[in-house]
Amino acid sequence: KAGVTQTPRYLIKTRGQQVTLSCSPISGHRSVSWYQQTPGQGLQFLFEYFSETQRNKGNFPGRFSGRQFSNSRSEMNVSTLELGDSALYLCASSLDARDGELFFGEGSRLTVL
Amino acid sequence: AQKITQTQPGMFVQEKEAVTLDCTYDTSDPSYGLFWYKQPSSGEMIFLIYQGSYDQQNATEGRYSLNFQKARKSANLVISASQLGDSAMYFCAMRGQGTGKLIFGQGTTLQVKP
């Protein structure tokens, strides 16, 4: 059974650019959540999607957005990148994020120069 | 407000010995979930174990067990028979009632010595 797949694994952008990260959840899972991990702030919740609907959003500026498709795959987008957006972005897959276990992917490591 | 506290920034353990990683939490929700994840240097967050607040028995998964003490609001991870591959960062996390959001602790770095 395939795990959670995140692409790309590594990317480098410059300030002002935008980036799109992709997450394919475990087959059959309908919920995808996104987290940002930085050395200073630790792991912080970005958003949670279930059956194409955003159910919860963390305390991040509007430059951070996401969506979920009918096949449960999810994308997150960060526009007008800032140096502080450099982080590991982790996606979590679950049958329903509000109950049971959550499984993470390997993450997308973003560096903003 | 919900909070997870991991008071041990770093821990050492001898190979083949058991080790306990501490985690305390704070929540007013009557129902919640507790998680432990392992993060090696590669960055992947590996699921280890899950405990629901209404589960009567402590969760176990192979060499991992969760020592759940509800009255003390603690959810310590016990790793038995440590292996060199257990060296990693370990995170405790909590999910409140009716939400899919995880609150993470700051993590504990575990180093297993040969």
C-alpha cells in the first residue's frame, strides 16, 4: 500500500515568487492536512481538507492557500514568497483527520533566497 | 488553550535498553487524541502510536508503548530494547475534540549509543 507522496521533495525559490506543493494521500483517505515546520516555530498547522472542503485553517497570512481535488489529492500554494517561508512543509493523510491516525509524507523542503 | 509540553530536549540511551520520553498535555476537551511521531534527519514524520482519551488500555505497537495517565495529563512514550535506528527526534502531539488539527510539542532528540 503506497504511503503519502509529496512533490517536489526539495525546491529553491527567490523572494516574491510563488510555489505550489502537491500531496497525494494514502488510497482511500479523504482527509489531507498541511503543516509547516521551522526551527524557530516548530510544527504549525496550516489547513485541513476533507472531501474537497477546507474544514480548518491555521493562523497564517492569506498568501498561504490550498485546495483538495475530487481524488483527494491536495495542493498548497504560497504566493509572494518571503525568506521566513523557508521551511519543511508536511502533508498528513487520514480517513478523517478528526478521528483516528494521521500519516505524514516525507515533506517538501522549501528554501527561499 | 491546548498545549503539549516535552521537557526533555535531548536524551541518551544505551542500545538494547528501554527509554521513556515524557509528554504532558493540557486541554479542557472531554475527548481528544494523543500521538507520537518519529522524525529522522531525512525529515519524514513517521507515525508510531495513537491513544484515544477514552481508550481503557494503553496503546502498544511493537516496541513502542504509550503510558497514558489521564489524571496526570501525561502520555509518555516507552521504547523497549532501543536500537541504533531509533536515534531521531520524537514529537508528541494532541488533537482536540471535533478538530483535525494537531498541536505538537517541541520534540525530544533521542540518541542511542552502541
